[in-house]
Amino acid sequence: MPDNGRYGDLAAFLGERGDALLRTAVLLAPGREGGEDLLQEALERMLRKWPRIQGDPEGYLRRIMYHRAVDGWRLRSRRPEVLGLPEDAAAFTAADHSDRVDLRLALIQALAGLTPRQRAAVVARHWEQLSEAETAAALGCSVSAVKAATSRGLRMLREAIAPETEYLPYLTERGSA
Amino acid sequence: MTIFSEGHRDQDPATGISSIMARTVADVRLPAGLLDQAVARNRRRTVRNRVISATSTVAVAAAAAALVFSLPGGVAPSGTGTSAAAHQPRPVPKMQTAAYVLAHANAAQVNSRTMISVARAVDGTMYTDVATQQQRYITGIRASNGQPYFEWSDIIKGGIWTETMVVNQGRVYSVETARGSDAGSISTLLPLQAQSNPVAAFNTALKQGTIKVVGHQELDGRDTILLRVNREATRCEKPGYPAIAKANCSNGEPVSAQPPPDDEVWIDASTYLVVQTKNYKPSPTAVNGTWPSFTTTVGWLPPTPANLANLSSTPPRGYTKIPSTGLVKYLGPIS
């Protein structure tokens, strides 16, 4: 690893929280490779300030990811998007879990159909379990904008994903079901 | 436990979406090497920004040249242009008007807008076509065979940004592209976009006293005008200065206890084109009163076919094309 000493703390932090961060990034991107790109770019930005960051690096990293997910980071993406199956997708499918693979593909495809803000709002609210106020702070917008984006995003997800799953009755906005 | 901890995430039966998301990413694991790649790319960006920072000074100084020629009686011997002008016995001309500044700023820039700048520093050489902002950077680090360790070129054409990177050490190259959804988005990739409005840059610098005119100075037998540019006063603001200049900022304010000296810019007294810059690094801080610095000499070439060819990086025959993410393997030791 280049300059391992200087970034040893960061490597240790990622060893502990890297999987969780990448999972959020995969949903925000959405997709496996896009998620890796998004997390890598967030890491790049954090590295510029790493020696001076005090407190919660995870919160800092997640804020960068959300901001970049909303403000068009895709323009700088280095790779064409590939929908996000894990590397062991083939083995996964062979293990008679094709319905789960379909579900995952459907979700990634449905997330890709949302606007960046809708996607980020849905991920923040229903993956991170953030409150509307916390989501608004993370995205840099108003609570009403979060409500609107989440509501529209969930509706679009429901329309896109419902035929693939048994979750149709449940894909309603939290608190309004 | 934080709000981001997985154990905190309830499976909300009212939506089901959380459950689907959890299933979707359950097998996602952080791949080995992601941090390595981020570190390598961050350093590569630092190298690039450092050179761009030097060339950006060119544009700022070109705007500052308007100040030089708006002073009564020529160049002030020292101090800021405004204070020097105020002490002249003759009435101060209306140099502050936007039209006046615009005319001189445009006059100062007209000599460069069709040219190719060649900025040479100890760590590499940057070619920049001012008109198209196409760029090529050749590192000063040498590979084992004596060739430059790596080089890259950027071009934006037809709304598509393309970067070609050639690593001679590994005999590999990569080509990356990005398409802007609109002109505004693609413009964020332009290296000189922050200085696209020289009048605004000039007015800002004048108002803040960030550009000072020192006076005439002979440089390698050439009559030049020396300017001093104080980045410290503005580098934490946005927009206006390259990202590297915003290092060591907190809440929009510099955190350096001891600011570095002003950058120095030498402008040719007849063409107004920048011929040399000396930039002081914001960190580490001075040792024994001496700040680390680097000097960049700037040459200007007409856009002849031969000179335009210098703007492209062409992989030699026999080199292997690889994804950009694989470059870290070759750039790691020097990035």
C-alpha cells in the first residue's frame, strides 16, 4: 500500500466499516462498480483533509458520498456502469437463489431510474434509517424536499419493482401505510 | 453504536424496501486495493493541481496586467497599485470602471488566447492550449529506461472529455472518457474555468489587495514586471482558486499560523505574457525562515501543427491498453 504509515489509521477504519460504507455507495450509485467508484472518490476527497479530520470520519465520508451522489458525480465516473451483481453472482444463481438475484437486479435497475436526489433520499430514509431532518441535512436540502423526493422515489420504485417481487403491498412510504 | 451501524437498522415491515435493500447488498464486501487506488489518484491529482495552479496564475496575472498599465505614469515602484496611484500628483484616471478594466484585461489576454503555454517546473512540463484548454503533462520523473515515467493528455471535444495516460515504465496506457450532460457540467472539467472571467478576477484582486505591483525587473536579460499575488487572503473562498489552494482551510478561513510569502509572477513588459512564476507551498511551514517553493518558467508557442502535436499523448506501438483502475500498479511507487 502506498504510504501505508500515513494512512494506516484510515486503513484500519475501512477494515472495520468499509463493507457498510460500500453497501450504501452501491445503493446510491446504484450498482457495484459505480458504488466502488463513488466510495473511492469520497475517499480521495477525504484524503485531502485526512490529517486534520477529527471526530467521526464515517459521518464525514458519508456526507461526501451523499453530496456527490446528488450533484452529478457520474460525469467523472471512470467506468461504464454495470449493474451490481456481486462477484460470486454465478455461484449465487447456481445455488437455486435465482429469485433473489432477480430481486437484486430489479432493485438496482429501479434505483437507477430515479433522479439522484430521489435515490439519495430513499437510501437515506430506508437504508440508513435517517429521519427526515437528518436526511435533509445530509443532502443539503429542506425537509419538504426530502418528503417530496422520498414519496416520488418510493412510488417509482413500487411501480418498477413490484412485478418482480411479493412486496407490492408493502412498498408504501414509511408512516403513510 | 451509531445511526449507521447495521444493528440499528430495523426491518420496517411497513415498507419492505429496507429488507430488499439489505438483501441486495448483503454480499457486498470492500475490495482489496480500493484505498490504495484512492491514495494513488489523490496524489496524482495533487501533482496535476500543482501544475495547474502555476498555469492558473498565468490567467490571474494577465488580468493583473491591466492594473500595471492603468497606473498613471507607468508602473508603481512598490506597494499596491491603488495606494501608489493615490500618491500621484496628477488626477487618478477612472481605472476602477468595469469598462476600463475590461478593455485592459482583454488587451492583456489577447496575446495569449491563441497561444500554447509551456510551463516547465522541476517535476514536469505542462502544455496548455489556451483556446481549447487541451493539456498534456509530462512528468520530470524518469523511468528506468530514461523516458518520462508517465504522461497524460486531456481533451474536450464534441462534449466528450478524454484523458489518455501513458506509463512508460510499464509500457501500458489507458483512455478514459466522460460525457457531459450539458455544457455546464462539462465545463467543470476545464482546467482554467475558474479564471474564465478575468474582469471579475481583477476586480476581486484589486478590492482585496491580493495583487501587488512591485515594478520592473530584468529577468534573464528580459524586461519584466514583477507582481506579487497573495493567495492566502483568498484561497479559502470559493469559487476562484484551484482546489489545492484551498488546502488548510477551516470554515472558509486559513488555519496556517504563519502564512507563506506571496507568490511572484514575472510578466514580459512588452507582450504582457507571463514568463516565470514562483509559488510557495502552503505546507510544510517555513524552516529557519525559508519557505519551500518551486519556480515555473513559462514559454509561449504559436499554434503551428508541430506545436499542436505536443498537446497529445500517443501510446507507442507495443504498449498494452489497460483500465485506468489498473494504473495504480504502475504508478504506486511514485504517486
